[in-house]
Amino acid sequence: MTREEFIQMSLAEQGMALINDGKHLTQVQKGNQLMNLYSVHDFFVEVIYSVLSEKIDKIEVISDLSRIDHYIEENQKQEKLHLN
């Protein structure tokens, strides 16, 4: 599956593709949202989940790889908190 094929899918189809072909890499909480990063074949996907509504708000292919830096920085902060 290419990123273009993934983008053309419905939200439900994208969810199934993530379950079947995606690898969950990490999760970051930002307010009332859980931001999940997945690797699917040769691209990355971000899933935004609302804690309040208990539903997925958005599934988006990451085209700007600098957005992944946010996940790395947040994970480094969490590791430092657990070490102290």
C-alpha cells in the first residue's frame, strides 16, 4: 500500500489498515487528546484520539517529518521523569 492509497481510504478503512499493517511506535498525551504515531510500510501516520469523546478525531499521513520530533522530545521528557 502506498501513502496515496492510504489517503484515499475512508476513516474506517484507514483504521483497519493500521490494525493490519501498521506498527504503533509511540503515544503522547496533549491535553485531552492522545496522539499516536504509527509506521505503515514506508510512511508515518498520526492518529488523534479524544479522551473525552472516546473517539478518533483524525487520522493523518505525516508528510512533514519534523512533526516526528515532537514525539521524540515528549518521550525523552517522560524518560527523564521516570529516572528521577
